[in-house]
Amino acid sequence: MGCASSIHISESRVVYHSGKESEDSNSPNQTNTTATQSQQQQQGNPVPGLFIKSSSTSTYKTAFTEVQFGPMKLHVDQLQVLLVFAKEDSQSNGFCWACEKAGFRCNTAKTPESALESFLEKHHDIIIIDHRHSRSFDAEALCRSIRAASSSENTVIVAVVRRQDREDASVMPLVNAGFNRRYIENTNIMTCYNELLQLEHGEVRAQFKLRACNAIFTALEQSQEAIEITSEDHVIQYVNPAYESIMGYQQGELLGKDITEVPKSENNKADLLDTINSCIKIGKEWQGIYYAKKKNGDSIQQNVKITPVIGQGGKIRHYVSIKRPLHDNNKADKSSERVQAESQTDIQSCKHKDRRKGSLDVKSTTSRGSDGSSQRRHSSMARIHSMTIEAPITKVINIINAAQESSPMPVAEALDRVLEILRTTELYSPQFGAKDEDPHTSNLVGGLMTDGLRRLSGNEYLLATKHPHHIPSHLITPLSLNDIPPRVAQTMENEDSWDFDICKLEGATIKRPLVYLGLKVFSRFGVCEFLNCSEVTLRSWLQVIEANYHQTNSYHNSTHSADVLHATAYFLGKERVKQSLDQIDEVAALIAATVHDVDHPGRTNSFLCNAGSELAILYNDTAVLESHHAALAFQLTTRDEKCNIFKNMERNEYRTLRQAIIDMVLATEMTKHFEHVNKFVNSINKPLAALEENGANGDADSVKSILTSPENRILVKRMLIKCADISNPCRPLELCIEWAGRISEEYFAQTDEEKRLGLPVVMPVFDRNTCSIPKSQISFIDYFITDMFDAWDEFADLPNLMQHLDNNFKYWKELDEKKLRSLRPPPE
């Protein structure tokens, strides 16, 4: 025949024919055309639809078309056409040239046998069969043979019929044989070309979209959630295997039934169905708790989401219901459901702002090779399941292992990766993709969240020698609340406000703000009454604690302690916090805030570990300062009866209070920052949000059970003191700037000393000659503050703090955009 089935142009612009796909490539017309095309290529004009062979890859690069199918974006490759003509004529040549013009791959076949063989090999998109010469072969029989192959489901088959047959001829014999379309013979190339274009953008495009439905149905079939699709008249059209498994029905028992014919549970409220129908009939999605009746008569509580699907004419054409069991009381072959229930880790964002530079959550999608992994997994199963003492993480691992038994290999490989992650020690510490790009972030993370690089030089940083602990033998007679100087009292008038200026109190008290603020705050919360101690003892204790803060530190001094105490008291006054904590928790929080940085040397844990300090050795390079603060606080308190605020407490109550104080002080250590925040969000914020979404926010018992469980009270206290400890970016702008200057100066001093002592410089960007304070504040807010305060605000409702945070962040950004490195812009 005079049609080359495919024409290739190499990078050297040499035209050659692929004879393998053509039975006849000797047409003179073909030669002339390809020569013309070669000339066009040499002139730099590409030939539409031709594909380029790359000598480096030996593959053909073709332009593809993007097709939007609902939310899916599909790529349509070059169309393939099969021409079945017993002999070459002007009609076959017309289609051949039309294929070339349209940029379609074209194969030819002369016999039904070769046509079927070619189709089974290449799965063409369009097949054009000559129906004009019945003596050559039976076109309808050939069409039926092709349709018998499952791969022909989305193939468009066209019958070419004689012109004189067009009148009074029914298309039904062709339709019954499997043809999609009739083409009345016309050898004009443009007519053939237009026919192909109509096919491409009509039937072929529609079939291409239908082909994509296979992927969608595969997802539905594999889903572990029960899925039901009904028509606009609520006739059941589809249920997936998970639905069959959960409800006990077979698909054939439900399809075609009106949904009202399926038995309903009596556990639902009488008006629930009316509520659902009134919602979905107007095109709104409904989600809530619904009791369904299984085939065996049992009721099952489900979290149900029903979504109306808008179709032709803008009307609702389908309803899609997704159902997830809330509880599985039958315990029968439900491993997949159990894994699903245990693995719900979707993060509900809490008022995320545009401050974020990027997400801190690292979700690996890497799959490891599985050679031998299945055998290793199964060989260890007996020992894993025989364990009699199970930690929660062991139970999780057991559930995953059980799920792997019946999972497809890709899922099993993914679960292997999950197990690998779960067996690490740093489950809550994110991997910072921006660290290498942002030295400020890298330094902050390294300086605050690591324990330093151990030096082997033997140099020691003798903290105890440099800074002895003070218990003054002759304390200045402390003042009572009634004896506080008027200037100091006036400064503390608004101490219950978040905008309280602690720096003014620092000046009014000559750098002794902790004693005065402590007296007022502890009195407001009835601490002396709870501890059964006198105000004299409390005043002595506050003086001892303040005396052991280093006033030479620019940041970690008693003013910082008083600032954290103020923030703690403010948070304790929020309604949600009061619902969660008892008085012993409040007292523990106030004491922990007071002592949380006592005897802080103005250096980070990394510095102490690198310097081989006595404290680092004592506490094994782990939470060095936080352990020291907690231990020293109790040593100072119990060493002298005059300041022992715990001396009259009952033993068990003292032990409970002591443990709570220690836990809160240790929670201020930054290496566990993300662990505390994530646990708080997952254990408290998400369950509370779920209650609210399910319409159960008025269920006081459910809310109370979340807020007051012993485990969650601990999480609330940790989150509270953490937020109080680093709340400076949420203070009014002037206070925020003041604290930023103080912490920067302390880091500058540490860098100076590291260089002087020859120690590793933990935070090189905090060089007083080159540091950009705005950049350091931006990084600190991005990576430590935003997520934590979004979560805390969601819980405690702190819009004023979040507004300050936004304002302060914008302030630092404006300075940075102006390339300024200082705390303030230069005076105009």
C-alpha cells in the first residue's frame, strides 16, 4: 500500500521508514511527501505530529495532550490508528495521509488475521475497517472478533461503507456488530482528516476518560472505607468490598435496590434521616455519626460523610457515602479496620498563618526494596506476639505486623518503612529541609536542640566554681504585700494583663522583680493556703530563688523568671485551662515557672557539653541545665526551714507536687520541643476538634474526659510552661524588641567565649559583628513559635497574643527586607 505506517525523523534530520509496521512502503506519493517533510525539517520547520528519535535514549519523544477529567489531569499520548483494507485504493490512501497530517501513528492490515494480531499487539485507539467489499472479508465478523478482546472496550471502530448504500440503510447491523461509527466513502484527504479530528475530540476522548475510570474504580475497590454510590433517586448503584465486609451484604443483594429497602437501625434519632435528606437535597455535604444495621441485624456506629455529586444540567445525579466504623466490638477478622483506626494521623491545621516558611512535618514516601523482608518479618512474628509486657509502641508495631500478613507487596514495603521509623528514638523531631539554606535556622536548631560536640581536650568549664549558690544567712527583711513601696505597687497594678511591662517592674525593684511579682501572683492563686505555709516563709523562699539567678546574664536572669511567671499566671486564668487543671496543678505551674532557670549560667546545654562542665558530666550530657534547675530548686528549698515552703505538706501530696514541678521544668528543654507540641495536638486538640465537628461540642462529659484525664493534664502543663518560657515574640512590640536584644547579647557572649576557649562555635551566626537579629527572630518564629502558639491558641483562645505575633513578625520582616541587622531602624 502507499502508506507508511510510521515515519521517523532522526536528530540528524535523515528521513527513514519503519517497514516493520507497514506491509507496503513503496508508494511514490509517500516518497515525495517525506522528501518535502525532510526539506521542511532542514529549514527548521517541524512536521506536526512526527516524533523524534533521540540517539542517546533510543526512545521517541512525542508531544502529548493534557485532558482534565474532574480533578484528574490525564496525558493523551499520540493516537494509534489501524487501517484494515484488503487492497490499496484512494480511500485507504486518503486515511493514510490524514493520519500523517493529524500526527497519528498508522498501521495497516490486509487480512482479518493480521488485523487482529496487530490490534492485540498495539491496542489501537481507532480502527477503520473497509466494509465496502464483502467478498474480501467479513467486516462485521472481524469487528466482533476484535470486540471479543477485553482490551477493545475503549477502542473506536469505524466502518467505511459505499456511498450508494447510504440511503434507507440502517446502522443497527453495524452497531450490533460492535462498530461505533459509519463513514460513507469519501477519498478527499481533508474529509478524511476532519473525520479523524472529530473522532479524536469526540468518541476517542470520551473513551480515554472512561479508561481512566478503571483507576478510580480500583481505588474504590481497594479502599478500606465502606463506599456506597446511589442515584439521584437513591437507588444503589455501587458498593465496594469494604462495604460488603463491614455490612455483611453481597453486592448483588444491593445493586438496583432503593436505599429505603435496606433495613435501618433503631438507634438513630427519629429525625436524623430527615435532617440528612434536607441537607443533601440542596447540594450540601453531610457528615456525622450514624447507626447502620448489618445483614445479621447488629447495629454498627459509623462516621458517615454523604456528598451530593452534581451532573448534567447542574442537577444532583449521584450521592456518594463514605462510612467508617467508629468501634469494632466483634473482633472478627478486622485487621485492616484496626490498622485504619490506629493510624489516623491526619493533622488538622490550627489557624495556620502565612508566617510559615515551610512545613515541619516530614512525610517520607520512599519505599525500601523488599528482597527477603517478608521472610524476616514472618520469622520474628512469633516472638513479637508472645511478649507478655507490651508498651503502647509495641502494640502499634504488632498491629502493623499483623496487617502486613495479608497486605499486597507495595503496602507491606511501605509498612516496613513505617516500622523502621517507629523503631527510631527521635519520633517527634522533624528533619529541617531548610537548615542548609538558612544558617540562622541551622544555628538555632543546633544550639537549642542538641547536646553539643564532646571535646576530648580535657578542658572543663567549672560552673560551680564560678557561680556559687546563695542562701543568704542574713536575708533582708522581706516586705509583705501591704508593705510594697507605692512605686512598685503602681507598676504591678495591671499585672493580670498580657501587656504588663515586666521591664518597668525590673527598674522599679532595682532588678528584684521576682520577689514582688511572686508575692502578688502567689497570693492571687492562694498558694500559701494550699501549701499550708506562712507568707514569711514564701517571701524568704522567693528571695532565695531570686538570689540564685545571675543578674549578670542579659537574658536568663530573675526578670526572665518573673516574665515566665507572669505568662504562666495569665494562661492559668484562661477558661479552658481552668477546666483542665486542679489547684495542685496551678501551684506546681507557678513554682515551676519561678525556678525553671535558677542558676542559669547564660550558656546553652551544647556549650556546657562541649566544655566538659561538671554539670554536663553529672547529668550525662542530657537535659543538663533543666535537670540542674529542678534539682537545685529543691535543694535550696529544703536546705533551710526558713524558706521551706513544702515543710507542712502531707508526704503523698508533696511527692505529687514535686513530680509535677520537675516534669514541667524538664519540659522547657528544647530537644523535646516537637514531641511535646505534637503530643498536645494529637491527644487534646484533635479529639476536641472531632467532638466539635461531630456536633458534640455541647457534650460536657466528653469534653471533660479529654481535658481532665491524668495524661492530658500533664500535656497541658508542659505546653503551658513551654509557651510561657518562649512567649517573647507574642509580647507587645517594644517588649519583643527588648527581649530579642537581650537573648542576642547572651548568644554573642557565648560565641565570644567559645572562640576564646577554643571550643566548637555552636551558633556561628551569632557573631556580634555580623549577626542579623531580624533574621534570627524570623527563623525562631518560623521553626519554633508558629506551630506551638497556633496549637496553644486553638486550646486556650489567645487572639491578642496571635495579633502581637503577626505584628512582630512583620516588623522583623520589614527590617530584614531593608537589609538591616539591628534591633531597630536607624533614626530618620
